[in-house]
Amino acid sequence: MQRHLWTILSERVAYQNPWIQVIEYDVLRPDGQPGLYGVVDAGHYAGVVAIDERNRVALLHEFVFPVDRFLWQIPSGQFRGERPVVAAARELREETGIVAQSWTELGLAYLSAGISTQETHLFLARDLSVGEAEREPTETMTVSWLPLEDAVDMCLRGEITDAVSVMGLLKAFLWMREEERAWG
């Protein structure tokens, strides 16, 4: 099987659990040399930049097990068999209790394309109402409302380091700036 200039000689699932699969490929690289390539298939994710009428963004502060630290993040999560915007709305409601009436697609992001197929669909959510969160037992996060400009500054200062969150916040900031210019 060809994949652009790579030839896949064989593939096998080296590891899997309910959330990820690691696929190991025996390949011929573009230079003709044999090689081994491992790919983490983490599925599809949706990430949400939720902004209220005062231009504040809902950010989560939670302990993230793989990196062993607390991170600031936008609401996000994995999905299967749902439309991305439906998954985004579900994750936003479950993690924060927020329901949005207005949704804008901000694009697609690959978290680490050299080793993972994980793709995250990013959305801007507005016209918000806040209720009770419906978190999973493993989700022990707090929700903070920060001015969007402050969140962008946190990205630039390295205080928000989650790649999907940085990308989502910067895209939302630029999208809203363009919208403001268009409407005056």
C-alpha cells in the first residue's frame, strides 16, 4: 500500500485501550530504506472557546495526568459517531454547565501530526447560559472567566501551554477582531 512516497509493508496494533490505539507500520521510506513508524490514533476531539457578552472566556484549570501538572485549558474532549459541533456542545455542557446558542467553526488542528492522528475541531461558542456541570468522576476542574485579551496574553507569556487551547484562543481572538472590523 502506498501513502504518498511511503510504502506500507505491514501494520499491526501494538497497543490499544478505550481511548487510543498505537499502530506500528513496517515501511519503505521515501529514500527507499526500510523503517518502522509508530502512530498514536487518539481519534477525534472537539475544543470550545466559550465567550460571554462581556468578552470573557471560560477556561478550565485542572490536573492533567500525562504531564503531571495543572494546566489552563479550553473545554474539550474525545468523540466518536457524533458531528463535531454536537460533541463540542456536549463537552461544553458536561465540563462547565454552559449551553451556547451561537456556534462558529474555527477550523481543525492536529495536536502532534508527526506521531498522532488526533484531530481537534475548534469552535467559538457565544450567546451563553450557565447551568450545572455534568462532569465525569475523573474530571476535577475549576472554571474561571477571564477577559479574552488576558487569556491571549497568558498564551503569549507561556502560562497557557496546552496546544489546542492556545490555538483555539488565538483563532477566536483573531476571528472576533475581524468580525469587529467588518461590523465597525
